[in-house]
Amino acid sequence: MSELSYLEKLLDGVEVEWKAVGDIAGYSTTKVDADKLDATSFVGVDNLLADKGGRIDATYQPNTARLTAYEPGDILLGNIRPYLKKVWMAENNGGCSGDVLAIRILADCKKIISPEYLYYALSSDSFFSYSMQHAKGAKMPRGSKDAILNYQIPIPCPSAPGKSLAIQSEIVRILDKFTALTAELTAELTMRKKQYNYYRDQLLRFNTEDVPHLPMGQKDIGEFIRGGTFQKKDFMDAGVGCIHYGQIYTYYGTYTKKTKTHISATLAKKCKKAQKGNLIIATTSENDEDVCKAVAWLGSEDIAVSSDACIYKHNLNPKYVSYFFQTEQFQNQKRQYITGAKVRRVNADNLSKILIPVPSMKEQERIVSILDKFDTLTNSITEGLPREIELRQKQYEYYRDLLFNFPKPETVSN
């Protein structure tokens, strides 16, 4: 594709008219009974996936008797926190919650705009930036329904509907190719991760007669030390490195040599420190999966560790221990010690009771060398499949923006 000349060639000198969304579409006004919906037809904001990931089946039932109905071709937008970029083009009939907007092309406008074209226009970064600019609320911003209807999108050759739809169809075809390629890579990554998880669990499963399984808190194995003192508000651009418990399941992987955040040297003196080789564990989460996520600290400097996390000082290979925390063997033991209702916790005393297989150091190193290769393939953002997916996504976004880079009059204020 030869950059801007391709769009110019596609347009072939035809007129481009910018129209407000509200001139060609509106919000669904039809209703559906909740008891007619199931997991595949009910759409709440929680089962719309972030970053334009589409939807998944609902895991809960709607709490109202009547809901807004949607139909194939409607564009569904998650209207809470627009920066999450939740959008899906409906493929079936169903109903959606009040936090999801169902945008439907007006009957007399279907001859000048296709649902697929409208979907790509409303899944652009410029649209979500626009929606955030007009959103209301600080902690839980909501998009302005009026502002969304005022968002301007380009309609090529509106005076010749057939040609307009043909141009739109070509733009959609190109973007669909990038979307399909990214989907294929994502599916392959999902499969590779399943293979990796299975292989990891097999590598760390030993016969108790051949390899001792010892309590992690046993004196000659390791000890757990509670973190504490600093909070998110204490973060600085520079200073002493620190890890907050929430970052362990949102930012870090199996191990790290650098911290995302820092605190002042004065505050750091009051904090518990992790040293090179220690494991840092999140002991609190809102769900069972994330509680006890762990990261091995491999940096050369001591770092501060927040409350709701603990430090594991041990005599094992750091990566080996971190990989063990990811196994089903560890998860099965962890579950019996989880407490709390809304906030789930596992305390350091109970972590000390969990049994870990302790093969020779040479065997630990062998296992780590194998798992590192799998980890790179499935998790690295600098190489492996995640890197490939990121590059394809950037390529898609580049061409999407290019293909929607129509001449814009001064009156358009997006």
C-alpha cells in the first residue's frame, strides 16, 4: 500500500462529507425482556473486552426486567471509562445493560453507510480520545451520550450511495485482513500458553520418594517477611526502587531487574527491603487467581516492598521458586488458606506451610533454562509472539488511521 496516494486513488477525486454520528445513527430504543436473554445474548459492560477485544459470554444475569435491545449490525460501546476502548459489532439479537450503548444506523441511512465501516470509525483511537474528553466523572468517567452523537465521521461520495458503499467496503476489507492476522496470532499465543502451562507443571512435578517436598517456611529453606509502610501516593520519578503489591499482578512477570516506581530515600529507610534473589508476593487481591502472584527480584539494588505483600528470602533458585508459584501444584495448596470475602488474602504464616519440591540446584537450573525459553515465546514484549502481535496491532492502527485520514474541513472539531 503506497501510503496517502492509496486513499487518494481510492477516492478518485470524489466528494467527502463529514457527518455527525447522530445524523446517520441513533441509540436503540427497542426493549427486550431479561428472561429472554442468556449468556450469549446478554451484554453487560463486564463482558465487553478492553482494547476492542469484542465480547465474551456473560457470567451473570441482568438485574432489571427490561433491557435495551440490540440487533445484528448495531455497534455496542462500553460507556464506563471510555479509555478501556470496549466496542463490539453485534452479530446476533440480544439485550444490553444501561452501561452499554447500542448504536443503530437509521433506516434511511443504511444506503450510505455500512455497519462495518461505522464500527471501524467508532473503534479508532481518535474516537475514544474524543469520548474521554467529553466524559463526566473522575473515578468512574462515563461517556457523554450527546457528545458521542456529535462525533464526526467521513462519508465518501454521499451523493452516489453505491460508490460510497464500495469505497467503504474496500476500506473494511483491508482492515479486516489486519484484524484476522492479529486474531490468528492471538489464537496461536493462547495455544502456546496452554502448552507452556502444561509443560511447566510437568517439569515441577516430582515423586515425593525421589525429591523432598518441604515447607517453604522451613528454617533451611526460607522465610516470609511482611512488607509495609509506603502507598501509591508516595511514588516518585526517581529515588529508591519499590514494588507495590498491585503491580505484581498488573505489571510484572516471572522476574524483573528494574522497578516501575520509586520512593524517597527517607521513606525507604523505614521500609522492608527485598534483596537480589528474593521473591515478592502479593498477599491480597480481589480474586483468587491474583492472590499470591509473585515476581523474583534480580536487580542489584535493595528495593522497598509495600504492605499487602511479603518478601520470601530463600536458598533456592529465584526463578525456580517464581515458576513454582505459577503451577497448579502451588495453586491447589494456596486455595485452602485463602480468607476474606470481598478482599481475598493469604497470610505469611500459611504461605510457610506450603510444600515445595526441592531438587538439586543443578536440576533447578535446568528447569529454569527450559522454562525461560517458553516464557520468552509466550510473554516477552521484545521478542516472541507478544512482540509479533504488538507489531501487527500497530500496523493495523497505522493503516486504520491512514484510511480514515479524509480531507477534513475546518468546521469538523473532532
